[in-house]
Amino acid sequence: NAGVTQTPKFRVLKTGQSMTLLCAQDMNHEYMYWYRQDPGMGLRLIHYSVGEGTTAKGEVPDGYNVSRLKKQNFLLGLESAAPSQTSVYFCASSRRVAVTYEQYFGPGTRLTVT
Amino acid sequence: AQSVTQPDIHITVSEGASLELRCNYSYGATPYLFWYVQSPGQGLQLLLKYFSGDTLVQGIKGFEAEFKRSQSSFNLRKPSVHWSDAAEYFCAVGAEYKLSFGAGTTVTVRA
């Protein structure tokens, strides 16, 4: 049981390049999320999914796209990377426990855009 | 919309001393509150959560937190810190399946 995994762990892009971050979970969770973490700002929600085939915008969605074609995978795409997208990206998945939703996080992807 | 404030950006504490991290939230309904810890270079790990009942909740690694509705607070405490507690700590408030995080408090432990 690997939990939440993210690929790759590190990436350096030039401005204007594109890339896709892959998140996979093996816990059969319905909900999945992409966050970015920047110093002094905590984690901010980029996009999320409430189930296979569904996606929705979070707090900071501009410049990103997502897809959830399979329940266990949630992809985050950057079509044209910008230096402002230099950040650490975390994926999470969640399930309902009693009346709350516990989120489980992946180890993160450190992205640098030059 | 919900929001979380962690007033302390950085706290330094001696090993063996007590630790308290502050968290204030804003949410119109009954809050679901969480504390996560992030060790350097790692993802976030859930320490504890509150959603109802006893306002003092126990978590992993010897941490506890107290929910005070009148003060809109959910402060995290540990009686005696260990060097391995050096990390960044995040408070979060949940609204259904989404979380809003505070900016985090970095804890440094000195020998």
C-alpha cells in the first residue's frame, strides 16, 4: 500500500515549456486535490476532483489544467510554464471518515521554472 | 468562506520544553479542524483532528489540541519536545471535502 505517490520528484523547466505531473493513489479515494506550497502562504488549492471524470477549480487555477480519467490518477498540466509557477506541488486524496474528510498527501514535486 | 490564521511564523524551543502553536479560524458553521506536520522535504502528515465532542483531542507523536469555540481557536500543544519535532506545522479548517490552510509555523528545536 503505497498511499499517494507523485511523479516526478524534481523538475526544471524553461519558460514556455509544458509538463504534466502525475498523482496516483491506491486507497480507492473518491476525492483528489492539487495544491501548491509557497513560502509564507501555506498550501493553496489549485484544482480538485470529486470523482472519476470530474474536475473543479480551486483557489489558484490559472495556468493549470487537470484530468481525472481514472479514479486512482489525477494529472496536473502546465501548458506554458512561467517563473511564477516555481513552487512545490502536492497531491492529496481523501475519504469520508465520520463527518469529516481526511486528506492524505504525497511527498511533493519541486518545480523550478527559469 | 473559511480562513485560518497562524500568528507565529517561527518558534524556537529548547528540547524538553513545552510547545504551544496558535491557530485561529474563521468559519460560519461547525468547523472541522486539523493539524498537519511537514518534516523537511516531506509531505504533510495528519497529527490530529477535531469535528465534535470532547474539545481536547489527542493526536500522534504526543501532541494534543484544544478547541475553544468562544475564541475561535484550535491551539496545538506538546508537553516536552524532542529534536525530531523540528518541522513546519499547519492548521487547517475543513468545509465538506475541502481544506483551507494557514501559512504555517516553523518550529526549531535547540539542544
